[in-house]
Amino acid sequence: MHAATLDDGRQVVVKVLRPDIEKQIAGDIALLKSLAALVERTHPRADKIRPREVVAEIETTLAAELDLQREGANASVLRRFWENSDDLYVPEVIWSHTAERALTLERVWGIPSDDIVALDKSGIDRKALAAKGVRVFYTQVFRDNFFHADAHAGNIWVDLDPARRGNPRFIALDFGIMGQLSEEDQFYLAENFMAIFNRDYRRIAELHLQAQWMPATVRIDELEAAVRAVCEPYFTRPLSQISLAEVLMKLFRTAQRYQLTLQPQLILLQKTLLNIEGVGRQLDPNLDIWEVAKPVLERILRERYSPRRALKELRKRLPEIMTQAPDMPALLHSWLRQQVEGKHELAMRSQDIVTLNDTLKRMQRRVITAVTGVGLVVVSALLYGLQAGGPQLASIPVWSWITGGVGVLALASAWLRR
């Protein structure tokens, strides 16, 4: 990074790529690919470790770091999410002076978050700052689904503004590695955290299977017992001494004995969680991460999976649903006919498979209810669109209200049976 001053007097820093850095990284990646191929040939559980996919994830991350225009875009998006925030500040990108091999950012001043002596001299409330760091991380992961994935102390500074000593905020730097999760991984990870908070070991085991991180042949009672053996000893300690990142890592290690399929997209999250907890405990050795994180996660989950959010998503996707609506009756009839024939029952031989069949039947009933609900909502929308009157509430046909209401009830029933 090089300090500079623009023509208009603004102070900036400029990041440039080193000459021939691409060749050096290409050589490193080639070596990693050779090692991955060796592991794939020799390791007895290579299909679960997935070494080639891990190397591919590393290669993608490094390629992103070599594109400084992409890093600038990352910084710009993160800045937009945290604009006018009292918790996190992201420097402005100077796009007129940014390209693939050069990135220009607004210059900021701060203290590295691990410089405890300097923070104390500045009168920073370290305890409040540590709790704020945990809240910022969980908000980035579960609200924004866009988190800083290289959050060590060198990249996380503390704002030096004297006016903020009573309410300190972080400054984020270096946006080459950002993390995102699929909606499914977000949901299952959030539910895993909540199950850990509530010591619900059965739920943790169920989530690992539902997320397809493990084969469906694993016995859930055995997995529950293994999870209990990992988690229960932690709860004998004061909560301020428990590391959620450590619990999560041990859970995944234990699950590997039950053929856990390694999830490359979660490796980055685990590393970031370790970094965040490390920074938090440096700032406040008595930080109770569980007490800070749990209400944040509960609030975000309430908002993210609320009926209002579901209706908003339905309204956004309504044009797509209406486009496919004419095909739904034929598809539903064909699917129901296959289920009525019951050919799958002929293969039932063991109690485990019978239990699995019962579970599938419950899922089928839920799908039928959900599809029926969507169909009724679509019909209600069509009745509303065909009304002869204007868009006044009183002029909406009564059958539109009835079909829409029944459709919403069917969707709610399917949701509650999840």
C-alpha cells in the first residue's frame, strides 16, 4: 500500500500488484493440485475429504485477490451494507483511480485491534468493542450474507476519532477475501448455532443429515450421542470460556467419523469465526460470546424467516410462478399418480427403510399442501386481475379473498410441518 494525495486534496492509499505475482501463484496452485491428486489416489476417504474441491476453492480465492477491481467492488458492497453505521466503517473506493492491477481507497487512521496498549491509552472501551465485533460478524454472515473472511487484527482497526471513545467502531481493511453462503447453508448453519446455544443435540444431528453433509444411512441416535460427547463437556465451563468456533470445529471432526462430506464453502467461515473470537478475546478476555451472539442470531432469524419476508419473496416470484402455472396441474397429476401406484413400497425390507418411507410420505404430504397453497394463491391473483371493478379493496371478488386465504393457510400449514 502506498500513500498518495489526489489533485483535489483527498488523501488516499494505493494498492498495486507485484510484477509476475500471477506466475508465482500459478506455480503454488500447480503444486497443490499435484498433492490433491496424490491424496485422492491414496487416502481411503478421499471422496469425503474432496481434496480437489478444496484446492479449487483456494484457487478461486487467490484469483479473486489478484483482481483489484473485484476487491474494490467487494469494498463498495460492504460499505453500502454498513453505511452510516456506528459499528463498522469501510473506506470509500476511488473508482476513477482503480483498475485490475491498482486499487485506490480513501485513507483512514486507526489502531490495530490487537494493540491493547494503544487502545487503553486512547481511552477506548475495549469491552464494548469486543461485543460489537461479535455482533458485526454474525450480522454480516446471517443478515447480509457477505462477510469479511480475512478478519485478523491487521485488517481490523479501531477508529481513532476522539468523539467515538464512548462508542468505538471498527474499520475494515483488505477486501480481497469475502465469504458468502448458499441460502441452504445459511439456514442450516444458523439452526446449528441455535441448537448449540440451546444444547439441543438431537437437533444438531438432524440438521447435519438434513443439510446432506452426511449420508442418510447414518443412525441419528448414534450421531446424537457423538454430538453430546463433544458439546456437553464445554457446558461445565463458564460461558465466557467457551469458544463457539472450537465447538463447531470439533463437531465437524467428530462427524467425519460418520462420513461427513467436507464442505469447502464452510472452511472460510470457520477460519473467520476463529479470527473474530480471537480478536474479541484479546480485547476482552471475559467476553461471553454466547450471550452476545445468541440474541443477534435470534433477531436476524425472526426477521429473515418471518411471514412478512415470505410474502415479500412470494410477491417477487409471482410473475415466474404465474408463467409456470399452466403446467402445474398436469405435473401434479402425473406425480400423484406415481405415488398412488405405490411401487416404492415393494422394496421395503428393513425397519430402517420403513421408517424412511414414513418420513418420505410426510414430506410428500407437505409438498402437496405447499403446491396446493401456491396454486390457490395464483388463482386468487388471477381472480383479482380479472375483476371488472377498479383496484378498490371493496371491489375485490369474494372468491379471490376465499381462495387467497385458503392458499395462505395451506402454505402456513406446510411451513409449520417442516
